[in-house]
Amino acid sequence: MSKSITLKEKYPPGDFAIWIIIYVEFITFALLFLGYAFSRRLDVELFNGSQEILSQTSGFINTFILITSSYFVVKAVQNMKSMTKENYKEFNTKASRWLLFAIMCGVAFLVIKVTEFSHIFGLGINLSTNKFFMFYLLLTVFHFLHVLLGSGILFIIYKKTRIYGYTPDDYKGFETGASYWHMVDLLWIVLFPLVYIIR
């Protein structure tokens, strides 16, 4: 095996700036998660009672949707890494199909969350209802906005694949968008059991 390490192998995929953003986002959500866990310990009964109002079913469905979307994004990235100068158009087209599936998953997640928010707000619940719903709304609305932005990023990447905009020597932007989407997915995987499941 060659000891030489290419730039793609040595560093995280995508632009380095996105990793700074991802680390900042992780720190922000981690502080919110810790705040939630600490507040829950002080009033377990209130938190458990409030959780009963949430739909675990919609949470499970959205978890499945986001994990599936990440799989589609992984398949799209694999197509980018398989490109050669001779077949880059073909692999841009294949990647665009996987991205379209991922975008559809993102939209489905947003629709389900809007339905859930409508139910919650319809009950007269807001940030000042109690500490559980303060954290619930802060975490889920903040994450909702990340999914919205991530879906927009995937759509921009998708549009570029449609015009064969990525080549074997230039698909860093593709990996950058994919990395952001995986962050969104990972945050939900932590958020869902913490807010919806743990009693």
C-alpha cells in the first residue's frame, strides 16, 4: 500500500469551513441537550406528563425518513467518487437521482413536523407553557430550520448535477452539502429519543 495520502483521504470531506459550522452546531445543540437533561431531573413528573402529548409515531416515522435520506446521500456521494473524465456525465445523472430521493425525504420530514407543530399550537402550547415545551419548541423548531436549509442545499447540488457540473477533480461542493445533511440527520437521532422516548 502506498504511503502517500491524498488530500481527499487526509482531511474530512468537503470544504473545511463547513466543519467549523458543524462543530459550532454540535456545541450549540449539546448545550441545549444538557439544559434539557438538567431541567428534566428537577421535575421528572412534569416532563413525563408533557411528553404524553407528543406523537411518538410521527417521531419514529421522521427518524426513519432522515436515516433513509442519509442513505440516499451516501449513494450519491459514492457516484461522485466513482467518476472518471469519460463517464462524469453519467455519474452526475445517477447522483442526481439519489439526491432527488433525499430531497423528497427532507420535504416529507418537514410536512410531518408542520402537522405536529399545528397540533401543538392548536392546543395553545407555546414557549411559556412549561419548561418541557420550552425545550421541545427550541430544539425541534431549530432543527426544523436546519432541515429546511439542508433541503435547500441538496436542491442546489441537485441542480448542478443536472447540468453535469461536477467532475472527478471538482466535487468538493457536493461533499460539503452532503456533510451538512448528515449533521442534520445525526442531530435528530439524538434529539428524538431524548425528547420523545426517554422517561
